[in-house]
Amino acid sequence: MAAGAAVTLQLGHYAGCVGAHWWGLQEAAFCYSPEAGPQEREISHDALFRAGQTLQGQETYTPRLVLMDLKGSLNSLKREGTLYADTGTDLPAAWRGDLTTHTESPFPRNRFLRELDRLEGGMASNGDYNGHALPVGKAPASPLPGQQDTFQKMYQLEDTVQVWSDYLRVHLHPRSVFMINRYNHDGESSRLEAFAQGESLLQEPAYLEEMEDRLHFYVEECDYLQGFQVLCDLHNGFSGIGARVKELLSDEYAGKGILTWGLTPVIPSSRDSQKDFYRLMNTVLGIVHLSSHSSLFCPLSLNGSLGLRPGSPISLPHVQYDPSLNYHTSALLATALDTLSTPYRLHSSKFSMGHLADSLSVLGRKVVTAAAALPFPLVCDHTLPDALCSSVPWKPLSSCGEQTDGSSCAQAVVLRGLGKEYHTSPCPAGTEPRSVLHACATGEEVLARYLQTRCPGTFSTSLLLQGPCQVWAPYPQFFSPLLNKQGFLLDKPPSVPAAVNSIPVLTALQSSSVLHGVFSQFYKQLRNVDLRRWASYFSAGIELDDFQEALQELRTLAQCYKTSSEVDESDSD
């Protein structure tokens, strides 16, 4: 059974950063050859993309996406996109007198976008698009001439990227971009800083009706809608927008899966107590409200913590990323998300979004954590049993610390990027297998046996896919020189470095007991808030009773993840 359709919502600027990389990763995996093998045909891109036609009758293939951001966040990207612009002759003006035309200089485009423009037709001096051959057909025979070479080049975009549209490689439908002009993306004034600001925004009929219209546009064309996936900023006022959107989805589309990814960029060390308090309040209110209206909720961040003191960002053994660059951190989260979401995007799918949520949300635990080995550390000429018998450095991606005791209730694991030849390690006749894993007959058995040993007592589902994650431009080239083009480990760096084109990735969604300590810590940091000190936050619209109720819901949520061996210090309060 092919995967059903899903509608994606991106709420916030960092959600746009993660989304820009994620759509690029998916487009890089498009298969153009009719002779492609099974590994190129594993994922059904129809799950998240839609077919359409331009005004000129040209086929398009664009994300089924509603994206919200603030004024000043688009740079060179037009909110209506470029695919459906009317390229016909301008109508003559009715006024016969003198005319004065005022034009705004287009934003400068970086090297990658300029080369993409050249391949697809170019950008005129006034910012209008002159597309003559768009790589957006549903099943083209081949990519545009030179397109694959462009995507496999090494670009250094770190100094030129300002916003997510600077590295967006896919085209968007005109109904995708939903701008909020009341608040500014940059600057110190008119910022969307507080949960209540975002929550009240979608109470206004104009914004609510616009959101409903855009959702109906995508939903009504789906033969089978399996649900919605929501990427939402957790640290700012978009957490409040997300809460209202989730209420709308649960009311209008009852029974459909709603998977929410709460996103937070790496937070630099700060002595600004107001910013730290605002961020923690937005995070807590977002977790409480978003999880209550979701089938499953997962925070994603490279921060060491989401509390008042963020801590050091996590390190990845074979990635040399800059934590201060959203361009870098969002690429890593998008890579994890691209693999975490594969179970409900397969051609022969055993899981829908609802099934995935049901398998993890046992005993009311709708909040889960994410972890990843990115890239999965497989040495050239070794096999999956060899790699798993060594230490696999899973890293937490939910700012909740590492699960050291394996005490998860349930987990969903995906490993991708290993061909059949790497799955097992056959032993010569008459010799003993090096380990239990080396004795397994299939890669699926190897992975299942490994999870059973690593996480005893945990209900585990696992998926093993051959197709890797394609990390073509404008994905940053921040990998260790010990990786070859396929993302496998070398004994020593090559004499001539080459761009990494693909990587194997291991991810896990876990219903983890570490959330008990995290939520309890949040509760302790907020339970004795001096409202006189933070009057500006509460003046945005949140009532004291609502704040106290959210704290109690957070405390109850923490209890869901408590194990018998843990003592909750807040029980005596």
C-alpha cells in the first residue's frame, strides 16, 4: 500500500530553515531513470509533493506546504513563487498622462542561486523569473542539462546566507507562503516574542480564514489524506501560533494523524534574563499545548538543554559544524527529520502517520525524543554487524540528554544508506561467527537483534532502507575529511578532498524516561515566578490562571515518564 498524502505546515523562521534543507534533501532523492532499482524507488514522493500545471500548461511538482514567516524574511524569494507568474504581455495603462515607475532593487543572490537561475532560465534585472525549462515535472526523463553537476559542486555559502530562502532549491506553489506583516523578522521592534502574541494572531478572522483557505486548497485535492506534519518554532511567539493551528487541525480533521516537530536553534550564551525567561516560557507553553493536540510531539534541537541555561551544543564525531549558523544546524536537523519521517513516506508502507504515533504514544506519552548517528559510522569494506559491534555514537537531538540505561518504553528506528552487500557478514564454512550479529541471515535481523540487546525490554520497530540521504548543494560541506563521497569512513584522509554526495543515517524516535527529569526541571524553574519581574510577558495576553494550569499540565506530563526508581522532588510541593 502506497503512503497516503500529508500536508506540511512550517511555522516560524527556524522552521523555514529546517524546511528549506528538508525539501532539498527530498528533491535530491527524486529518481529520473525508468530503469532505477528498488533502492531508488523506496520512497513515495507523492506523500509530500503535489503535481500541478503552470499557466502555460507546464507540469510542476511542488511541496504540499503552508509556510508562515514574518516581514523581511524572504529576501529574493517572491511570496507568490515563480512558477505561476503570468509571463504574457502587460496590458496598456488606462491613464494617458505621465507615469512614474518606482522599482526596488532585487536582493543579491548567492553563487548557488545564480547558477540555478542560469540552468532554469534566469532572473531578469527587475527580479522577474524567465523560466524556460523548469526541473519540476512529476516524472521527467532526466534532470536539466548540467543540473546534477551543479548540485554536486562544493559551495561555500556560510558568508552569504542570511535567511532560509537563500538556500531553498525547490519551487513553491503560490498558496504556500503566508506572510505576517505585523511583526518583523529582524530588528528590535515589532518582534513576535511571546506565546500569547502568536496565540491571539490566529484568533483574528482575517488570519484564521486565510489559514483555513490554504489548508482546504491542499486537503481537498488529496485522494487519501493520512494527516499533517507541523514544523514549529518552539522558542518564540510561533509556539502560540502553532497551538492555535493544532486546535484548528484537531477540530476540522478529527481522526487524521498530526505529527509535530518543535524546533529550536542553538541558543548562544546570554546574560539577558528576560530573553531566557521568554524562551523558556514559550517552550513550556508550546510543549504543553502542542502535545495535547498532536498525535505525537517531538522537540528537535542541537542545544544541550532547553532550560534557562542552554548548555553546550551537542558534538557529532564526523561533522564539523558551526553552532552559530542556522544554515548549519538546520541542515543536521533536516537530515534527521528526512530519515525519521520515512516510515510513513514509503511506496509499500506498513505505517501511516497515525500508526507511527500509536506505536510510540503508550500510556499517554505523546512526547518523544529523537536521536541519530549522523552519519552512521560504517568503515569502508566493513559490514553492518561490524559497525554495530563497535560503539555506535547515537546523539540526542531533543536537548534532553542521552538515554543511558535503555529504559525507553517504545522506539522506532530507521537505518538508511546501506546496500544489500553491507547487511550481513557471512562466515566461512566451519568457522564460528564473531558475534551473534555476525550469525544473522538478513540485515533486518541484524538490526532487530542489536536493538534487542541495546534496549532490552523496549518495544522496538525497525526499518532498513538501502537508499542513502543525498546531501547535494546547497547542503553545507561540513563533514570530516575521513568521509568518502558515499559517506563511509576511510582509514586516512584522501590526498584530494571531494564533496560528500550521500551519507548513511541512523535515527530513533523514543518514548524516553529522560523526559521526566527534563519536564520536572522546567517546572521547578517556573513554579516560583515573580510576576512583577516579568509583567511584560504576561501583558502580551496570557492570564495568570492559564499560566498556572499550564504548569500543572507540565507536572502531570512529567509523571507519565517517571520510572519506579526515580524520586520526584516536586511531589512534596
